[in-house]
Amino acid sequence: MKKLLLLIFIGIISINVSIGQNYKLEDLNGNDVTDSQITIQLTADLFDDMFDAIQQSIIFRNLTEFGKAIKVKRIIESVVPGVGNDFCWTLCYPEETNISPDFLNVNAFGSTTSFYTYYKPRMNYGTSNYTFVFFDNDNPLDTVFVKISFTSGTLGIANRNNSKTIGLNFYPNPSDNILNVSLNSTSNSIKEIKITNILGSVVKTQSLGKLENAVAIKTEDLEDGVYFVSVISNGKIDNSKRLIIKH
């Protein structure tokens, strides 16, 4: 029995080490933005007028000793009506493209600056949020992501300064049958937990009352893979983290 428990423990550690730590994302200043969020305030000095696009570049690093065929998936979290967004990964794709048709071969211990995303406010003010997931075409479980938030105009500034981030925690991760979610929040608003797959489709939802800050969600019916757990407050995504389902 002790040997069995030891093997299970080692297996869990191996899953945690092997998934999500093979790659690293950086901005052009060398800051580590792996599995985190970038907030970009669009001001007049960034472009000539509100019809122009603002570019954000991300450096992708392969930390393994093997070459990887990497694709990129865009998840549109919440956007201001009328704005535009597209991205480039080896090629530049139209705004309606959410997953790169092409993969890019990144050499062992290599890096690339081939990723760009363009945000086009088109005279619309507010905050738009996108998640970009980089994944191995041969092993979709092997991923990293970066969330990019674009805020334009004084309305967007006010919304961002008044927002209150809700602390989001859950376990176990990887999850098998049950996911225990807890929130660190003083908000009295009704909150909702959503689980989405790597394609951005909602696979689970769970509402919480004003005084509730914890919930257990069944995950036994979800397929093995990478998901995102998000907390929704006042109709908007407040916080989001990556979840691995492994049965």
C-alpha cells in the first residue's frame, strides 16, 4: 500500500511538472508574463488617432530539449462593441480567426518573436479582454497562456480603477472528479463560476449567492485536457486561472 501511494504521489508530481512548465512567455522588455495578465492603457502617445491599431508582441520560449510544433488559440473573454482584434503567428489572420491554422516549429531551447496581436478601438471606449493560449499541436495538454487587457479612453480608465479583483483558488489541480473552488471576496454581488475548454466553449457553470464564496463542482464528466476556471461578477470576468483535467 505504501508503495502504491508513493507511485501515485510521484505521478501527481510528474503531471504538475510536465504540464505548463515547458514554455515561457515574455514581453519585449523581458518580463515574464507566463500564465498572467498584461494591462495596456491606450493613450494618445501610443497612436495618432483612435482609428489606429495598437500592437502587442509576445516572446515565446521553448524550455525543452525537443522541437515543438506550436499553435495559438485566441479566447475572446469580453470586448467593447465595435472594436477589432486580430493576431499573427507565422502569418497574420483575419479578425474572425480564433485559432491559427498554421503551427510554428520552435527549436529545442529556442525562442520566437513571431506573435503579435493588434487592437483597434475605432473610437470606442472601455476595456476589452483576450486570452491567447500557446499549445503543442502534438500534445494539446502542453500549454501556456497570457491574458491581455486593452483599455481605451477615460471611460475605460474609470472602469479599471473602480474594479475589484476577486481572489480565485481551487483544488485539486489536476482535477479528477470534484473541483473545490473558493473565492476571496467582500463583494455582495451574485457571482458565477464558469469552466471553459481550450476552444472557449463553456462546459460548466455554477452560480453563487451573495454570501457564498465556495462551491464544489463535479468534473468527472469532463474529458482530459486544459480548461479555464473564471469567476464572473456583475456580468464580467473578474479573474481566471488554468485547470487541468486528468482522470
